[in-house]
Amino acid sequence: MSINLVEILDKYKERLSELNSLGLNKQGIPGYVKGSIRTCEAQTLYSLIREFKFKNIIDVGTGPGFSAWYFAQALKDEQLEGIIETIDTGPDIELTSGMLSNHGLKDYVNFNIGPSTGVLPALGKLKKEWDMVLIDGDHSYEQTKIDFENAFNLIKPGGCIVFHDVYPTPGCYSIGPRDVIQDVIDEEMGEVVFFEEEIFNYFNYQDDVQDVIRIGQKWIERGYGSWVDRKANPKELMAVFFKK
């Protein structure tokens, strides 16, 4: 299976533009400051959900609920009967629920409070076929690897696991999600597709541009080399693993 993200985006381009104009972007999150996946990333995952008819989705590291918001919208637009199970240790459920309710999406989302190490295996005991898992919680190598292994056991063949903050690290030691992808996943398990700069440029939303500037400045201020490779591109922060 070879996935062409741009070809998939082209199918939903008109609807994606409409959703952004309706306020489904970072600026639409009440009290939003920073963090969460970008609008271009959320819209790409929205498109994958619709394209592959993914119904049952797990969102690890829900934060303000932006990813769950777009996942639920995809289920609604594609008329899929599914559920988004969110996982976070301290989500603002009242705020996120209100945001979802304003768009008629609350019934698509169920909140789980607690660490992913406990909640993911518990969700695996439910009699569901899981289609997608977003790993966007603790981005350490150790926790990302645990989350991936738990998620891999849950999702069906043809389903996917999404990684955030996959920028390359110095290479002298394993410290983040990209290192997990490189160390743990092989071709026998499935295909990994990285979101390259063309995905960012496909949308070029202003809130995403501002986030790229913020991330780039943070990398410079903290100093390259110790935790991020100098060749890292702040426009390229996401990858999707499709399970065989």
C-alpha cells in the first residue's frame, strides 16, 4: 500500500477550506495559547478518516480537544457511526465539551482521564475494532514506545497510528517519537508516511505559520544539537504508520 496524502487532500479540499472558514482552527479554541496539533495536520487526519472510513479512534494526549474536534467532524461528515476515545491526565472536559457541543459533535467523543499506560490496555478490552490511534501525549522515547506497542496491539490491519513531534534528533541517543519509528518499526509491520513540507504548504494557514515561527524560535533559543537536529524542519512534525 502506497499512500499519497496530497491526492487524498485534493478530494476534500473544498470542505476543508469551508471548515477553516467556519472556525474549525486553533483560533476557534477558547483560551487557546499554544500546543496541540496544527490545523493542517488536523485536516489531513480528517481526510484520512473519511478516505478510509475509520470509525473507532483513540486520541492520546487530547489537551484542549482540537484533534478530537476534527476527528468527530470527520465522522459526522462521512456519516460514520463511531467514537473518539480521548486520553489525558488533566483535560478541561467542560471547555472541550462546550466546543464540541457548539458544532453538534459531543456525542462522538468519550473522555478518559488517566495515563495512557493504563487507559490504552483498558480500551483494548472493549469489543471494538480500532482504526486509528493518535499518540500526542508524553513525547519521550520510553513513553512513546510504550504507547506505540499498546496501540499496535489494538488497531486492525489497514488501520493507522499517528505520531506527533517527529522532528529528527541528534542521533547519538534515542530521545523522541522519530527515534521510536526508526528503532521499532520495520517494513514487515507496515508503511510509515511522513508529513513533508508540501502538506504544510498545501494549506499555509496563518495560525500554522505562527506556530512554525514559534517552534523555530524555541529550537534556536534552546540550542540545536542537544535535542533536535539542525536539519529539522519545523513544518514537518507528523507521521502516520499504516499497519499491514
